[in-house]
Amino acid sequence: MKKCWNCGTPYPGFAYEEEAEIFNPGSFVAENAESETIESIRPCELEEMDFCKKLFAYNLLLNGELTLSFCDCRKCTDALSELLAFIMETEPESELVKDEIKKIDRSEFRFDTSIFRTG
């Protein structure tokens, strides 16, 4: 089968087909790039910080350099309720929010607050 000398793509219109490996730079970068994990912080940790540390943490959160995570404590549960209520445009005490909270696996859940950043 005739193939392009540059990319290896088979020319269309031949009777049989054979698989050709095509180099995709996007997949090469994704497979070989070092994975960078973004740290997370919980609302209960934010509450214990002094003003300057909170200010710095909020800046990191809004820039997408830090994510929010939640544990099972009361402060994190309340914060998660308020966040879901804000997104769902309802009240934190609504049954809809309570049902959503039950579905969330908090050990895996991370929220990127940079989606609220404008401009």
C-alpha cells in the first residue's frame, strides 16, 4: 500500500487497508510529560490560618494553583453545602444539595475555584 513519505498515512482508494502508525505530537506530549499534581486545602484548614496565610491561600485557589478538598468535619460539610448551593442556585439546606453531598466521595473530590475567576 502506498503511504505518504512524510507522515505515513495510507493514500485513500486502495483495495486493502493496513494499519499505519501516525505520529500525533499531542499524545506524545501527554504521555511523556511529567504529571504535576496540584495541592489541595480544606475549609477547616483555612479556618485555622492567620489572615496573611488565608490571603495567600485564596490567591492560589483563585489562580488554579491550589484546589479545594473536603473532609467529613462539620466545617467542610457546611462549606461544601454552601458551594453546591451556590452552583445549583438553591439554598444550602435544600434536599437537592443534601442528596448531592451524599453522592460525593470526599476522598477523591477536588474543586478548582479558578472557574470563578473573571478576566
